Amino acid sequence: MSTPPAGDDRHVPEDRRTEEEPILSVRNLQTVFHTDRETIRAVDGIDLDIYEGETVGLVGESGSGKSVTARSIMGLVDEPGEILPGSSIKFQGEEITGYDTKQYQNLRGSGIGMVFQDPLSSLNPVFTVGNQIREALKVNRGITGEAAREEAIDLLEAVQIPDASRRLGEYPHEFSGGMRQRAVIAMMLACDPEVLICDEPTTALDVTIQAQILDLLRELQEDRGLSILFITHDMGVIADVTDRVNVMYAGEIVEKAPTEELFAAPSHPYTRGLLEAIPGQQAGQERLRTIEGDVPTPNEPATYCRFAPRCPQAFDDCEAVHPELVGVTEGETEHTAACLLYPEDMSTGEAVAYHERLGGDSSGTDESGAAGDGDVAADGGRSTGDRGRDSVDGGDGR
Ligand code: SF4
């Protein structure tokens, strides 16, 4: 296990990210599910990076593809699911999409751990919690006997389970919901992972226990230098625990930004809708705002904006042009949005043309989603001084 860099304040600065290799890097991930009638594009070409010691959020409504993304990374997509050729997932620089069963077992053992929403899906009801932690220690780290028992006690104490030595002998059903989730986290830590994927780990818990588990994850991350992918539908939780956020909708990432910036200046209409749906956001608000409609089930390539039927700012081009992730302002790489209203310093007509050109050469995008240094990007507005600020109209839909 690596230790956090000196002075790590949970936010990984931009300059560090350009120098370091991400510990986990996802490119053009496409995970589909084949049915008799159609192919569901559950994850449709997403890019994602996680650097050492940071917590990255993946947020969106149910059905947006968050959990399928996590299962794709963990090698847990079974038939009729398929990760399409051209998808890339690198862990510590090594491509893992072609791994066989044994390699994935090793990866899940000591490389990437996962905490699910329901702790009972990870715990075996017929073995004591101590047995299961000791087994994880034996299989993944070769620790057995009294050393394993002592390490198991240390792990239960690390996840703040009181009276740890006695509770080692208890079965999962003797633990409360919050304690069970702590026990699962202890089991994951027994594998000494570099990356922890937390898929809605607090959704089934009451607010007080939820806050305790979030505090625990924060402490574990700081103490152990963990990198965390935190998946949730809850923007309040995202604000609490993450350094950077990816907003996902209908299989695509539609906005990326450092967490503070996302909350200070949300750009994509979907992100704004999610934020407005947090209780207590509007002074004097009596009814909770919601985003009308449902997340569509994508079953065809996106040649248009999948959010258009629900978007209060939709205009005609949204039905005909697929929005690419671009800087919210021209040249911006940290804060990007997949919406035809951006870059905001272009006129809407110019922005639509820019997205059309980028869509013709998506290989010119980097993880930030902003256009790279290729021809399309150069042609698409960065180097053309006669576009942009002096021709902003800002009034047609923005
Ligand atoms: S591209 Fe159009 S429909 Fe999609 S989010 Fe932007 S304004 Fe709304």
C-alpha cells in the first residue's frame, strides 16, 4: 500500500495530474448487453482517470450506467453483457480488458476492491465475519494462524467496530446494517487494494450511519493513500467526499469538473437539474424540484443529445447533433460539458459546428474530454482568432 504524498489535501492539483500516470485509466469504455431484440448500450464510450490518493465521483440517476462502469472495471460483466473491442481499462499502466478469470481474481484480490450497496452480497451468511476476513488475508496476503487473527482484529478496529476480538466470532446477521458495511470494508482492506470502488455504499443506511461511513472512508483514504471511485446518485454525498466529479447520463459522461467548481458553476443542464433536486436548495421552496421524465435506455449510437427530451434548454440542433465533451470555455480542460451550448464563449451556431467536427474525430479527445492537439481541435476553435468572443450571441438557448 502506498502512502499519501506529503501535504496531500485530498485535492490533486492539475500540475500533478499532468506529470503522473493515473492509477486507473478508462478510455472509450463501451459495455453493451445483447437481448433478442436489441443491444443496450449501457456504457457508451466513457473516459475516466483516477490518480493516487484522490476520490473521484461518478454521479447520475439510476440507469445512467454507473454500476455497469464499475462492474466493467472489475471484470464482472457476464453474458449477455460484453465489453466491446476498442475499450481500454488500464490499472497501473497495464491493460486489463483482456484478462482471464485467474488474472481478474488476482486483480480483485489485491489491486482493486469493491464495496457494494448491499453488504450481504459480499458476506457469506454461514461463516463468521472473522472467518471471512482471515480467509481474505490468507488468499491475498498469505497471512495465516494467530497473525491472521491479530490482523483481522486490527482491521475491524480500523473500521471502528467496537469490541473487535469478540465480534470476529459473530455471523453477518448479528451485525447491524452499518456494522456489516464496515465489516465489508475491513474485508476489502484485508486485500490491501490500491483502488477502492464504492458503489452506493451508504444508500441503504440511515443518515447518521451514512455520515459515519463517509467519515470512515475519508480517514482510510488519508491513512492508507487509497484511490477511490465513489458511485452515487446523491449529489450531497458527492459534495462531501470527492475531489473531482463525473456526471453520467444514459451511458455517457456529460460533465466533468473539480467538485468545488461543479457545485459553484454547474454547466450541463442535467447537472443543474440534479443540483436543484437536492432538498433545501431554493429559499422558500415548498416542493422538491425534479427532472421531468426518465433516463432513456440507449439502444442505438448517440447521434443526438440523449438528454434533449428532458432538457429545458433544448433547441432544434440538439435532436440532430451529438454533443461532445468540450471545455465550458474555449481551451478549458478541467471543466468540460457535453452540451451544444458550450464552449460558452462561442456563439451557439459556432459551438454546434464545433461539436459536429469533433464528433467526426473523437480520437482527438483526452480524458478531460476536451479536444486534444489534433487537427480537429485546432480547426474547432482554439486557434481561430476570428471565432468566439467577438461573435458570442449567448441568446439562443443558453
Ligand atoms: S445539447 Fe441541447 S438538449 Fe442537450 S443538454 Fe445541451 S441544450 Fe440540452
